[in-house]
Amino acid sequence: MGAAAFWERLKPAGGAEQKEQERQVGTWIVQLKKGLAAIAAAKSSQQFGREEETK
């Protein structure tokens, strides 16, 4: 069996299943980005507060 035939066998049967998985992954990535942005904002304000205390 050639490499191309091997990869063809691994592909999902239905395109709808793949679209649903891609949508779920996309949703997860958006949520992850929002969470990371919130953490960065909290860390930034925390650092800003420390700078204010030392002055």
C-alpha cells in the first residue's frame, strides 16, 4: 500500500463530521484566546499596582 492510499484510508468518511469537529475546535480556540487575554489583563493590572505602591 502506498503512502497516498494509507492517508486516504485514514480520512473521515463524512465531510459533515469533519466540519463539526473543525467548528468545535474553532470554538475552543476562541474561548482559549479570551481566557488568555483575561489572564494577561489581570497580570498587567497586578504589575501596574505594584509599580504604584513603590512610588
